[in-house]
Amino acid sequence: MKTLFEEIKASIKNNYNQDRSFWRPVLPWGGVFTIKAGRKAVSCTPLYVEIRLKNTCTIDGFLMLLYVILNENENFPRELSLHFGREFVDCFLYLMDTYSFTTVKLLWIWDKMEKQQYKSEVHKASLIIDLFGNEHDNFTKNLENLMSTIQESYCSNWRCPTRVQEDQQRTININPPQEIPHGNLIRLAVDELFCSKIELCEERGCGGLREFSQRVFCHGAPPFVVLNMQHWKSEDLAYVPYYLDLSDHKYLLEGATLFNKEEHHYSAAFQIDGHWMHYDGLRNVNLILLNKPPEFLLLSSLVYIRATEK
């Protein structure tokens, strides 16, 4: 039996111009999970309880990307098991490959999210879980310590009250430059966050120079990184780099999540074997092979995978 990933790759290989869509919906928006009561609950009313999922686009695109990433490199499942747990990774892949899409969403909600991150209410015989919100709150912030980084800095003034500082971050927020320089803005912003530098110390009355070391990953270079791009304007995204150097490691562009402000809706794009696909769980035909790379004008995030060392 072929896995979902193998089915998608086969559809790319056997694609015909008149039909560029995958043969069945993948990770449809929302979901309904039916729980059958056990024998001891025969006298209960109702005998079936439903779990209804709403506004799942805040996790759908990233779950699709995570599935593709886990299949891109034979070592990635083992590496990600160190962060997510072996049982979670194995269960996630099994549920995706058996098209149990509502269950895989519940796996993420119950295993990785905190109760206060989503709304839930009981309505008649249904438990309704509403994931309306921000995808970085619902997904990226729940990646354990996968992308944790640290940067140390030292002030040249011995009297500086905070001469030695450490800046630790659990996610990678890339802020657009205050002044628009020439060149690749995204790569410049990444370098601003990761590279060593010397700046004037911001402590009041200090006057010293603060030297920042290179930012490094706390737990080694992760298999993938998510760059939070939600504060960028479309006019600053004319060029998206296909590779980045992060803490002495090369990362290659794997995909992106896109945000439609008018619909308050997230979708995703990713590439397999150099072919770009667009995923939108809200559409009936929700996985489509693209003729060319997508336009990244509605970016919410960029996702890069670590290049294989030769």
C-alpha cells in the first residue's frame, strides 16, 4: 500500500495539463470525529458523541508541511522524535497515510497545544473545538524547543549594569529592516538576527560598545525552521531566497504559509522534487500542482529544511 506522500509524488509524475489536482481532498478544513459509547453507556443519551473542529486552517497548512518534511529525509523522523516524541511522530505519519485527517488534527490539539490556546464548548451532543486565531500561536509556538536560539553579548564598559546579557528565543521572528537597503531584504534581516555584530550599548548613560556573538541553536541545527513573516509588507517580498545560512548550516526553501486577510484564512505552498503545489483545505479541490513557483505576496511564514551534508 502506497503512503500518501508516494501517492502525491505519483500524481506529479503522471500529471496531465488538463488535470493538475490531486485525486482526493487532503486535510479538509474542519472535521468531525464520532465517538461510539461503550457497553456500559448503553442507557446513556446520546449513544454517539461528536467532536466538531472549526477554523482549522491555523494548523492545517503547517501539518501538511510537517508531513512533507518528515518524508523528505530518512533521518528527519528520528531527529524530530527527539523533540516531539517517537510515539507522536509514528502516530502522525500513520494517521496521515491512512487519511485519518480529523484524528491527526486532534493529535496535534491534544498532544501539543495548551487548553487556553483554543475555544471549546459543548453544544447538544457535540464538543466544538474552535481554532480561530493566529497560526503561529497554534502551531509554531508549540514546536517544543526545536528552534530555540541563544545569543550572548558583552559591553566594553566594565561599569555597565548589564555588561553580560543572553537573548534566548524559542521562535524565529524576522523583522523587516527599518530602512530599506539594497539587496535581499529577507537575507539581510536573517543576518541581523543571527550574525555577530557590534553596536552602541543601549543601557542609559553607559556609552560602551556591545559585542554580540553569533546566534546559535540551543539544541543543534534543527531539521527545519519556520520564519515568522507576518509583519512584512507585500512590497518588501519581491524576492524570497531559496537558501539561507543559519548558524553555520545551509537551509533550503521547502514551502510557505499564506494568509488572506479578507477571508482571515491560511493556506500553504510546498515543493516536492522541485515541483510546487498549493494546498488550501477550504477548497473542494484542495491540492493542486502549480505551473510555476507561487507568488509570496501574502506571506505568513517561510519554511526551510536543513540541507543534506555531502
